[in-house]
Amino acid sequence: MKFKDIFKIPQEKSSAGILTFSFLLAIVSSLNFKLMNFFIALFSYFMFFLTFDYLFKNSSNPFKTNYMFVLFLDALPVFLAFLLSGIKVILGLLPSLVCIGLYFNYAFKREGRSTKAIVVGSSIISGLYYYFSSIFGTLTLERILIGFIFFIYNAAQVLYVESKLNFRHVNPVYPLIIFLTSFLAIIFLPFYFIVPLFEPLIKLSANVFKNTKISKYEDINLLGVKEFARYILFIFILSFLVLYSNFLLYK
């Protein structure tokens, strides 16, 4: 086993982006945390980031010695976080653990590259927002709902991209239906949190009425660039509103 085969920057840039934004959004949502908590969360982030490719590419055979060893390495910062913050860390991991179970189920069936497996795989990463937040502080209702918006947005975003691909057969209504559930969080959040939901809602609604399929590499690459720009915009607005909400809270 060579460490260079295990520890590497993820080839799937969207997955790296989701993980990074999960970490950053958790920081923005918390702000008031101890330095030790930050370093343990950062340790977790880098371990997840560098082992992501290996774990997902070999997920169809997770009982190999090397695979179990990598899982053990990833569990080390989680164990440290548990010692520091207690049972809430395990609760924060639950969304990702459920998605991991679903993903392994697909991987065992050799469906690891299917649309449903890709959506669940991305949800594992976006669900880590709750894990990072649990290290930084208490999972308040607002933090849980912010995570819910982030989690649903990512799932809808993945389905949206899949619905645009000519070699996939995804009904464009599905990402819209999933995304609409994020509006439930607005019932319990300050009204201004609806702002970052407008652009995705317009995009997903338009996709239902005009679902243009693409197949060329250049077109797929261009779609990826456009969606990443939209993703950054969404995260920026959501983070700004979280900071604004925290400012009002501690004012």
C-alpha cells in the first residue's frame, strides 16, 4: 500500500467544493468556538479531503485491509472530536452515516455510478456540515435549518446536472420537487433567508419547461463552470445572511 495512492487531492472538483463549503459554512454558522475545536475540525477536514478519492473508488469492496485502515485513519479525528465535544458529534454525523449506508448498498450492487448513488454520495459530504458544526458548538435550531437548506440545495443541484446530461434519464421535475422542500426551513428562520433560494428556484423551474440535453465534453465542462459560479453565489449569500443573523443575535 502506497500512501500516495490513498492521500491525494480529489479528482472530482465538485465533491472537493462541497466538502470545503461544508466546513466553511459550519465556521460561519458558529464563529464563537475554541481554538482546539477548530484544529480538530480542520484535522477532520483534511483527512476527509485527502482520502475521499480512495474511499469512493474502492467502496464496492470496503472489507479490504487497506480500506479498513483508511476508515480507521478518518475515524481518528472523529474520536478526538467525540472526546472534546461529546455525544453531539455522533448526532452531527448521523445524516452522513445514513447516506454512507445507502451508498454502500448501491456500491455492493455495482450501481456506484448511478444517478441515485451520485446524489447520495454528494449528500454524504454536504451532511458533514452538521458534523463540523457539532464540533464548533451546539446544534441550534437555526444551524440545523441552515444545514437543511445547504443539504437540500446540493442534492437538487446534483440532480439538476444529471437531468441535463444526454446519457442520463432524469426527469427535470425531480430536482425542483426536492429543492422546494428547502422552503420549509424558512417557516422557522428569519424571512431574509429566502433570498438565496430565488436563483435556484428560477433555474430549476426553467429547466422543467425547457430541458436542453448536452453530451459534448466541452458543453459538460462549461455547465460545470457555470454551476460552480452559481454555487459560490449561493454560498456567499447564505453565509452573509448567517453572519447578519449572528450579528443581530449578539448585538
